[in-house]
Amino acid sequence: MQIWKHYINGEWVEPASGEYFDTENPYTGEVWAQVARGNAQDADRAAKAAKAAFEGEWGAMRPTQRGKLLVRLAEIVERESVRLGEMEVRDNGKLMAEMGAQTKYLAEWYRYFGGLADKVEGAVLPCDKPGIFNFTRHEPLGVVGMITAWNSPLLLLAWKLAPALAAGNTAVVKPSEYTSTSSLAFMDLIKEAGIPDGVVNCITGMGLEVGQPLVDHPDVDKITFTGSDVAGQRIYESAAKKIMPVTLELGGKSPNIVFEDADFEAAVMGAISGIFAATGQTCIAGSRLLVQRSIHDKFVKRLVEVAGAATIGDPMSADTHVGPVTTPPQYEKILNYIQVAKEDGAECVLGGKPYTGEGAKGNRFVEPTIFTNVSNDMRIAQEEVFGPILSVIPFDTEEEAISIGNDIVYGLAAGVWTNDIGRAFRMSEKLKAGTVWVNTYRAVSFMSPFGGYKRSGQGRESGQDAIKEFLQVKSVWIAQQTSASNPFVLR
């Protein structure tokens, strides 16, 4: 049994309450670690440590020095990627094939933003006022609270932490209470990289008990959050009381649109990847599959063949395609939505129930499920399930596909499958989503901005746009010579 304390100001410290909570392996259902249960006192201590670091050694450090430390961190992360991946599988039940690749790839965010740290530049402005020298500076915000989701803890943390540190901020990390251990283990790598104490802190516990006090803390200057739109709205409302900037990466109900001219087999595999990879527990899931009516029946038949042959079981096995649902509440939510879909008239052509066959442990498996006869106004088509549930919706024309695709409160991602290059450009322009994939799905990069439209959030993570989320612009005016002027008139 592993015991995890808070990491504050470079030290492992007991929670103020003295309390810990269990964390389970979703595959076996066994408790394998205990994690500190934080409260407002812990949030206060961590925020103050981060503020002191910002005003001290870290704030005085030159951008080039910060960048070198981030590059050093990237090297350490690569070295430890397998161990970190295994820890995440034990915590969230996703496939080692996916989590191992994620933990290896996340080093690229620290390397990329390490290189970007000393390339944040202001500008000299051609001011129209005579005798004035005007220039801009881009300065860090201060202490950033980082709240991450349970489906990809370390990758989501890298999207936030790498640009925030490159910009010169300090951080307090609050991972999901369901998957805290990998973020805590990451703190040892922060220490080894030589990043000063207090620059990155990690506190754990329940959202209302420690997450909300972090959001409300007067020393916290920004919140960046990944999670549900309901929780994001609550954070946004709290931040508004402080007039505090936020970056929100929230839910999705992404349309994955297949036209009759698409490469048929590639589109089938793209549809499978869009919803059944990661057991559907991803905000970018292509959970609404829009298929042109002329190929609808043939496409659904092939989908059922491929998804029905998926191996369900041990996420550590290289042969497994679908693992367990991460949390008990999420498991119950998925089963509830299956029932709702059936009651609303959708036809279940695959799955539709818990999986209890060979390889199932821990009572937390759901069969890959496909519904047809779905209209876009059904709850199963409008609400985020966050599980291996696919709604198939037919369409006739390109215009209808765009209309259905955009008829949703979310706008995180979309997929388009076509061999018509003109259609590819038209669809990518008309779809209201932060990311549009054409003839591929679930592709992300440290170089490409990621974020949502509408209720899917605001702000961008990754790419050069991300560092702007952690900077504020200052305009500096310097008179080249002093002279008396009318003090009652705007210059």
C-alpha cells in the first residue's frame, strides 16, 4: 500500500486534516494506494508557497534559464515514461498501449516550451505622439491553479504546466481525486530537474474541499481546468468574482462525418478510434457518427463487425482493445444513458449492457455499444456520455451534415471523411469546432493549438497560442524629454 502526501514547497507534507482516501485499480477493484485528503488549509499553504517562489528565485530567473530547466525535465520524463504509464493504467484503467505512448510523448511539451521560453518578445510601437517612446512587455500572471481530469492526468498537466512555467508563472496542481498518484510521482521529477522549491506544488483531495478553496484563494492569479462543462461553469462563476482569467477545456459531443466518397475501411477504423479507443472516456470522442445515407447500412454492418470483435479485459495486455470504466459513478452514468437511449427509441445494434465475460474483473466493464435510428434531438445525441457509446445518424447532403454537426451546445472537435478536397476545406470552415480532423481522428501535437468553441470551453492549450494564455501585456510610455503641458487634457 502506497501512501501519498501533499507536495508543497519542495517537501512531502501531511494533509492538515490528517486524513487520507483510497484509490482503486479500475481493472481489479483493489485499493492500491492512499492519497492525502486536502482542505482549505492545504490550498492556502500551497498557494503561498507558489507566490513566494514567483516573487523570489523563479521570478528573478532569466527566461533562458527557465527554458533549460524545462528541457532537462523533458529528458527525465522520457527516462521515466514507462513507469509513469504503468502508474496511470493502475489509476485510470486505460490501455497501457495508449497511456505508455502518452507518457513518452508528453516530454515533447516540456522540450517545446523550454525552447519557447526565451522567445516571448514585446514590440516597439510607431507611436503617433511626438517625443514618446512606446513599447510592450509580456509578463507572467503569477500563481496558476491547475485542475486536471482523471482520463489523462499527466498529458493534461503537461498542456498546462509547460507553457505556464515557460512564461514564468508558478503552479499549484490539483489532480482528480480518482487519479492523483501519477501527478504526485511527477513532483519528484520536478525536483530532480532542478526547478526551485515552491515553483510547482501538488495538493490532492475532493473538488469542493480543496479545489474550490484553490480557485477562491487571493494569491491565485489564474485557473486552468480540464473537466466537465458543469464543473467548468462553477469555476468560471467563481473566477468572475475575482475578475480572474481562466482557461477551460470542457466537454464535447463531436460529430464524426463520413461521406460516401470516403475510403470506406479507413473511415470505419476512424469511427472505431473516435469512440471506442480509451473506452470512450475522452472529451474529443466522436460520439455522434454522421453517415451519408447511401452507405449507412453497409457502414453500420462493418462497424458492428469490427467493434464486436474488440478484445475486452486487462488494460496492461497488448492484446486488449477496450479496458474498464475508470470510476464507479461514470460506470453507472454510462449504463443509465444506455437505458435512456433505448427508452427514447434508439435501436441498439451492438452491446448495450455490462461486460462480464472472460477478462472482466472489478465489475466495471461496458460492452462497446452502437445505436442506430438516432435523431439529433435525442439525449443520447445531445449529452456527453463519456463512455463507449456511439450514436449513428444518417444524412443526405453536405449542408445537412453541417447543420446536424453544429446543432449542439459543444464545439470541441469534429471529424470529416472524404476524398473531395474542396469538401474537406468547406467542412473545416463551416464546422464550429476548435479542432477539425480530415481523414484522421484523435491526433494531437505539442505544436498545434487545442481548445473548444461554445460550451466546450475557452482558451487554447498547446502550440504557440498556449503561452499567451499565461502572459499579460504591459504598454510602457517613456517621454524622451520633459516639458510642461496642460494637465487637464488627454495627451
